[in-house]
Amino acid sequence: MKKTALSLGLLTAFVVNAQSIKTTIDLVHIKDDKVPVTMEFPKMKSGDVKFHFPKTVPGTYSVDDYGRFVEGIRFMDNKGKEIPFTKVNDNTYALKNAQNLSKVTYLVNDSFDDEMDESRHKAVFSPSGTDIEAGKIYLVNTHGFVGYIDNMQDVPYQLVIQKPNDFYGTTALVDQDKSEATDTFTLANYAKVTDSPLMYTKPDYITFNAGGMDLVLGVYSPTGKYKAADFKENLEKMVVAQKKFLGDMNTNKKYAIMLYLAGTQGPQIKGFGALEHHESTSVVLPEMMPKEAIDKTLTDVVSHEFFHTVNPLKTHSEEIHYFDYADPKMSQHLWMYEGGTEYFANLFQIQEGLITRDEFLQRMTEKIANSKNYNDTMPFTVMSKNVLKDEYKDQYRNVYEKGTLLAMCLDIELRKLSNGEMGYRDMIRKLSQRFGENKPFKDDQLIDELVAVTGYPQIKDFYNKYIAGDQPTPYAQYLNMAGVEIKKQETPPIFWFIRDPQQTGYDEKDNAFVFDESSAQSTFAKNIGLKITDKIVALDGKTINIQNIQSFIEYAKTIKEGQNVTVTVLRKNGDKTDKIDLKGKAVLDKMTVETLAFKANPTPAEKKLQDQWLTGKK
């Protein structure tokens, strides 16, 4: 039996090799922090060829232009002669009379080194980016290394990674050779290539089974502060809870988590978070975070990415199924793909006992507050469809705020209509049964499909008003059905740089306060011309460092209305950073704080709906 199996395996490998695109990523012979890549092609079907790198990739919703990190590209025929080409844009190369094209070679720079310089291009989100640090770490998001030829996206790829002998590659892929120097993988098509990230480091990984699924967790901690084993207990508990919550909606038998912990001495990056794939997720967080904070963040962000295995990775529209990497067409339904997924990532924690009811309400309180930083009357479908355009892209982050709240309200609406028999999770389960990984739905017909699977035409009215329409969602109305009220309280006037001081971050490298680009500026900040991307390093000459943050805040509390104030900031100016003083008279803003709370005396109907909503039980 073994001999027969080996023979068949060799035959299969031979057929695949003959008809596949062999792509070699060389992590051994690094040149000036650049990785050599070679792609070898089967016989061309056409003389006119267009070779692309992705403009964007699924799950990122931003124009990243991965081709801008490529240099020294050479196209060669089967005799080793170079073929002339025209560079159409950062991502695309056109070749004429290239029917003998045999190979392309090029060097890849990493995106991490450019992340803090947005003078020429907006930074790539770190978990979808690339890092090349010889002898330390190679974060290989394959879409940043591997290109494709028009009309050959469905040709199999043989991916060969040449690596240092003592490095281990964390991935969901199965290595097909036994060499210590190379890993070899066979992938069905280009979509599978881009769906398969890898992280190569000195070995620090653990494997375990949770909820019937095999997991591998690989960790890169540059100072050695953390080991993979440190996070096993928390991840195991989370995965078991997720699998229970999803039930038959998830069929994953394996999953890989690549945890990159960014230190202070390596590349300066800021895009912390995660990016989903069918069988893996890449996570980037600061190494300086306490373990408890990393555990909590992993529960929140890894669960979010894992829930994407249901939606949109396996249930999606034609725009995602037939994704155009060179000229992407976006779906209208980020409210479901991202908002619904973020709702799941919070809902499962309350229903599976990982957080309390009060903690769940606090999270929804924060999302209501954060959603007010965005345009509440912009139809979500319009924003989603046009999210790559400049006039809409700044609204994208609202998918994690208002998008979550839309799913929450729809959940309550469905439970009200069905007397607790059906909720948002049931609707998504039915949708996933109707469609699937290889059967996309038509983008403009989703609401009709949702009506069909639920049997409740009333949800179309909800959709037309609050998702496709311009009406602000009446959160109080829906929460009231479930015995939850919104309490309002006005805070004393405060002096700060953004409306919500809790959204302030700290940059350890520059000893500065920094802000999320979605944060609403205070009146004072607008008056003095502060930019949301400025880093604040001093207030009236009082500088900031990790030891004196509290005293800095206490000084800010002493500032009176109309007082002359000088704010010192670091501001990007092309390739350099300017240190400038901004001066003006202090303006103290009042804030109305809204807090969600359970009613002390809900009606029996409200209490019943509340229990069904928060437990998932009928």
C-alpha cells in the first residue's frame, strides 16, 4: 500500500509541476533587505500578456498597490532571453509577443519599513503587510510576494520557500517535502495563494486540538518576552466557545494563528489587528502589551477573524467570489461581512460565558459612542460599494461600530418577530445553507434572499431604512424591546485634543500622544489647526514620557477657558518630520455621555426577549 501510494503521489506531483506555476520565494539569499522571487510558467496560451500584483486583497478594503514594493523585474523566454515590457502602473506589466514567456524574476521590499511614511502612499495595514528581517523574522503575506497573469488565476501554483535550516514556518499549509532547507506547497489557484500566509522564525510554536479542530500558534516575540505556550489556555477556551456558538456553520478541521509581536527596536508599525483567511489568521500586536491585554485582544480579534470563515469567506456575493485583484469591485454588504462578524465576536462571548451581561452592554455603549464620529446618514450600502474611493474610505471604520449595532438591532427585530425562535445567527446559518463557498449570491439581491430564508418581509423595511437608506438607526427603540435603556449624563467641561479622551494612544518611540484617524477633534484642536495625524509631545513646554503621563493629564485638567496654550507637535512633512508649536486660547468642551443599562423593572415580554437575545436560547 505504501509503495502504491508513493507512486501515485509522484505521478500527481509530476502532473502538477508540469501544469503549474512554480514560484520560489528565497528567504536565504536576502539582498539589501529584499527577497528574490522567481516564477516559472507553463506554456502561454496568448502572445499578449498582462502580469499583475494585487491592488488590494479581500478583507482589507483599501488601495495598497503591492506592486510598488517590487523592483528589478525581468521577464525571460524559454531560452533565457529577456522580453521587453511596458509598466502600466505600480501593479501591472504588459508584454507583447510573449508566447515564449517562461520565467519572471524580481526583488520584493517589505511594507513594514514604509509604514510610518505616508507622504507618497497610505500605509499597508500591518497584518496584511510584509516584514523582512534577515535572521529574525519573515512575515510572508503571499499577496505581497506573488503575482499572476491574466486568465491564469485558476492555474495551480507550486510554492517553494527556501528558508534557513533552523527556521520554522507557521502556516495552515501542508509541507510536501522533507528537506530542512525548503518547504513546498501545492495550491489550487491564485486565490488560494493569497489566502495562505506564512510566518518564518526561529521555532516558537505549539499545536493543540480544541473543539475538534487542530490548531497551530506561532509567535514572534523579538525580545523573547513571550512564548507561544503563554497563550494556549486562553486560545483553547476561546476556540471551544466559538465552535459551540457556530455549531454546524463551521467545518474547519485545522487553523493556524501567526502572532507577530512588534518590538520597539524593529520596524516602526502602527496597524495593529488581524487579517482573516479560510484556515488561518495573521495578527500583529505590540510586544509591550501586558499578557492579560494580549489575551483579551486575541479573544476579540482572533475570534472576529475566525468568524469570517462563515462570512464572507464561505458565504459571499459574486464580487468576492470572482475577486479582481487588479481592478476590484466592492460589495454593498460590509454591514454583514464586517459588522455582523464583529457582532458575532461580541455575542458569542456573552452567550458562552466569557464576559458578563454588563460587560457586553459596555461594549455596545462604546460602539454607539464611536459611531458618532462618522456620518450617520450615509447609506451603508453606498459607503461599502465605494469604500476604495477617497470620499468614502474615511467612513470604513464605522463598519466595526455602526455595522455591529445594525446586526444587533436586526437580531432583536428578528427575535421580536419570531417570538424568540430566530435571531441573527439563525439567519446567517440559513443563508450559508442556501449558498456556500462555491455558490455566491448576487449583490443586489441579498435582502430578498434574507427575506426568503427568514420568512419575515419586515426585515426588508429595516434594511431599506437603516442599511440602504439614510435614516439614523433608532438604537433606543430596539434596545427598549429587550429591556435596555439609554441613560444620558453631561460631563463637566474638559480641556483635551479630541472629544473622547479615552481614544488617546501613546507612542513610546517619540514619547507622544497619538490619535486614531477616526477620532473627533475637540473645538480647541480645530481652532489651532491640529491635524489628527499630529503627535503631541508637549503642552506649555511640559513634555510627555511614560513615567509622567498622569502628571501631564493632571496639568491639562488645570487649564481654564480662554487661557493661552501652546501645544508642541511632530508633523510629517514629506520625508521629514517637523516639530512645531500651535498656539491658541483654550476651549473646554462638554460631553454628553450615553450609557446602556438594564431596566430595573422590565416588562415580562422585555425580560423574555432579553434572555433569548443574550443567551441564544429559544
